[in-house]
Amino acid sequence: MLEEIMPRLYRIIIPLPNSPLKDLNSYVIKAKDRNLIIDTGFNRSVCFDAMQEGLRALDIDLSKTDFMLTHMHSDHTGLVSRLASDTSAVYFSRIDSKVFNENIDWQAMLDYALHNGFELEELIKAVESHPGLKYSPKKIPEFTLLDDGDIIKIGDYRLKCMLTPGHTEGHICLYEEEKQILFSGDHILYDITPHIESWSYELNSLKNYLESLDKVRNLPVKIVLPGHRNFFTDLAGRIDELKKHHEIRANEVLDVLGRNTMSAYDIAAGMSWDIDCENWEQFPVTQKWFAVGEAIAHLRYLESEGRIKRHKGEKTDTFSAH
Ligand SMILES: [Zn+2]
């Protein structure tokens, strides 16, 4: 599905089957000499077909098109290597690009998951069915790396990169100052809450996220264009709701914890989740993965605020309020 947002700026809606996100917003800026596509969809034929259809309708020549990826998740990056031509620049966060370019220590992440209460068998299933691994780009294109403050110019659009760590460590929003447009990626969504997770003790992603919300809160904007679902206008209002949401979630973690000493996995099992399952045992294993990751992000944050304690265990780490 294709729609014009304002002159020369379009949205192509890319379906994401079986994902609670439903679909991805791919934004296209069509200019005289170069075009820019912001985010692409999974590396799956259903996404590729929707993208092709939209690009055909817009009469986009891919040999004159560059790409910008707001962050590393495969619903945003997956298709890029199938779309990019030899002459395409692919703009991408220097920090998030490390996931593709360096020998990431996956074992450390798995050990951390085990230490937070996952059983090995369940963990293997979670990794095998993780959409991030299944639908990521197979061939990695050469990136033009972005840092905070960099500018991408396309036609009469001047897009300023705003590093906004939280949803991922290297997430980047694009701000068009004169037109007052914020491409918010998955940093700020309107209809759903961006997923915040942590799979490393070093990473206090919720603290980073809250700081990144403040970083963009007071930008003058006429419209916010998020990575999923609907556009919106009240940036500060939505940010205040998101901050409130995480405060409520942090308090829920404290409630579940009560006077107990529990693993992150057991705390996640005791929290409420917006998912169509009777109980924790029925959760698909991928959803358990996301839930535990989110619980850890809140626990790590609460710990850094001195509100809970972490106890290092031989096999499993646990948390308590005192
Ligand atoms: Zn994402």
C-alpha cells in the first residue's frame, strides 16, 4: 500500500506476517537526481513483493536510490541487500553496524540468558525461531556509517541523524528541521510501545532509552513518522506516555518481586503481557525471549537506581528488593 504524506515524501506499507507489529513503514523521498528509502522490511518474498509494487507505482529507479536504516533489526534492514544497486549508498549507524561486521560474541549472550533463568532446551528453540536471525540480510552491503549529528541531503530534504540508543544501542532518528518532520524509527511509536531489552549486563538499555526520549522531546515537529503503524503529531505527549509506561512496568517488576528472590525469567513469567495466551507456559518461545529481555532491561535499570539488588549465582542470577 502506497500513500503520499507530503510532496515527494511517500510511505510504502510492508506487511510483516506473524509479527505482532503487523507491518513496517518504509518511507521514500523522491528527488530529481537521487531517491532515498528509509527502512526496508524482512528479507522475505512477501515484503519484497510489496516493496516492488510500491516502487513501481512511484517509478523509482533503484540505480538512483540510496538507503537509510534506522537500526539493525531485520524488519528494517532485511531487504536492503536485495534492493541496493552497485551505486546505492546504504546509510547505517556505526554502532549498530557492528552486529553485521564484527565477530559478535553470541555465546556471551546465550550464557547471559542461561544465567537469567532460561533452560537450555528452550533457549535453543528461541534462538532458532528468532525472526532477527531468520529474516536478516544474507549478503551484507557496504555501509556508509552514520554518527550523531551527520546530515543526509536528498533533494530539498536535509536529514539530521540523532543517535537515540535504547531500542538498540545505535538507533538513529532523522530530523528535518525546516520541514519539522521526525522519522522516529522504533524509538517512538504511537500505537504500540517500543520493545526495550537487554542481553548483556553492561547494557542499561532502559536508562539509555529514557535519556534518548528526553533528547528528542522538545524538538519542534509538525509530524512524527514512526517505523510501525500510525503517524502522529504530539511528540512530547507521546514521550511522556512512554516514560509513564516504563515507570509502571518498573513498579510491576517490584510488585512481582515482593519479598522474594527471583530470576529474571521467573519475574517475566509473573508480569502481565499483552499477548493472546492463557498463561506463561503457552507463550511461544520467541515471545518468552522478548519478555525476559524486557524484564532484564527493567531489572538492570532498577538495580542501577539502587532500588533492587542482584545476586550472582553459580547457575542463575537472582534479584531481590533488599
Ligand atoms: Zn526494531
